[in-house]
Amino acid sequence: MASVKDFSIEEKLSAVLLLQKIDSKIDEIKILKGELPMEVKDLEDELEGLQTRLNNIDAEIDSINKYITSRNDAKKEAQALIKKYEKQQDNVKNNREFEAINKEIEMQELEVKLTEKHMKDASFEVKERQAQRTKTEDRLGVLNDALKVKKAELEKIIADTEKEEKQLQAKSNEAKTKVDERLLSAYERIRNSYKNGLAVVSILRDSCGGCFNIIPPQRQSEIRQHKKILVCEHCGRVLVDTDLNDSVKISGK
């Protein structure tokens, strides 16, 4: 069997054209999937972030509730001391002792008011965190539903196209082995330069099938002769004539 280097220009063009047609089919499948893989990943990342936020809110609520409990214990302690000091007032021997005990009672009453304020403020914070939690849970529910839909869409497309995509990828790998090394390098460079992945195009209505600039008649005649590999002077894509383009088909399709 002849090596790739021994192939005629027409055979080399046919080989790279076949590769282009196979890769374009693979591109069509990727377009069919569209942004779904990225959308699924973004939704999963956002869901993970929301779950972390929920965990943090729960930890904050737990911490605030513990603080409220500690303040409530402090309040009970102060109230118990007030009762104790009030009993002691009944047994005072002089005004000095009475005033000292009265001052302690006032301090504990102030402590009760202060702890009540702290508890009230903390309870308000708990309500705020609970509202945030409810809002986050609602958002989680919406995103979970969206993720299920997106995953179902993606799984269906993968199920419908996975076999074909694997077959095409195998054909692409095989086709690359039959393309001239320098031509393959140019093909991959040009293909990566354009979003539509077209590196080899045919002439369409006297124009380049890639950039749609007019190709002069003399240039078209040279392309049809298959004596050398010619590229579009405007976009650099490899050009083939319509007859060659129509003759090259993906086997099994």
C-alpha cells in the first residue's frame, strides 16, 4: 500500500476533506448538546454553594440559640439574687446595709433588663436567619427542579448520540492517519481558528464556502485541476471543487 506521501494531490485533498466531513458531524452532535453540559455543571455548583449556605445558616441559628439559652440562665440567676436580696432587706440592722442591698437589687434588675434586651435582639436575628433559610431552601427547590430537567435533556441527547459520536470519533482518528502530515497540521490549525471548525470548504456560487468571498474564475479552474492544494486568499481555508466535495462521503452514512 502506498504511503501518504505517495498519494496524488487529489487523494490528499479527498483524505482531508473526508476528515473535515467527519469532524463536522461530530461538531453537529456537540452543537445539539449545546450549552447543556455547562449549564448542568453551573447548576450543580450553585446547588453546592446554596447547601453550604444552608449549613452555615443552621450553624449560626444554633449558635444564637445557645447564646439565648445562656442569657436566659443569666436572667434567672439575676432574678434569684433579687429575691435573695429582698429577703435580706427584712433583716438589715441599719440604713447603710439597706442601701448596700438596695444597690445590689438595682444592679440585678439592670442585669435582667440587659439580658432581656440581648435575648430580644438575638431572637430577632434568629428570625432573620430563618427567613434567609426559607429563601435559600426555596431557591434550592427551584434549582433542583431545573437540574433534573437539564440532566434529563442531556442524558437523552447522550443516549441518542453516544454511539454515533464514538463511531465518528473512531473514523476521525482513522482518517487522520491518511492525511499528509503537513496538511493535517495546517488543517488542525485552521480548524481551531474558526468557531464553526471549517478548515476545508467547497466553492459555492463562485465563492469560498467559508468566508463567502468571490473566487476568480482562473483560481476556480486551478482548484478543479487538483494539481496543487490551494487555499482561500481571504480566510486561509483549503478549497475544493464541488465535484470532489460531492464525491467524498462518510462510509456507513
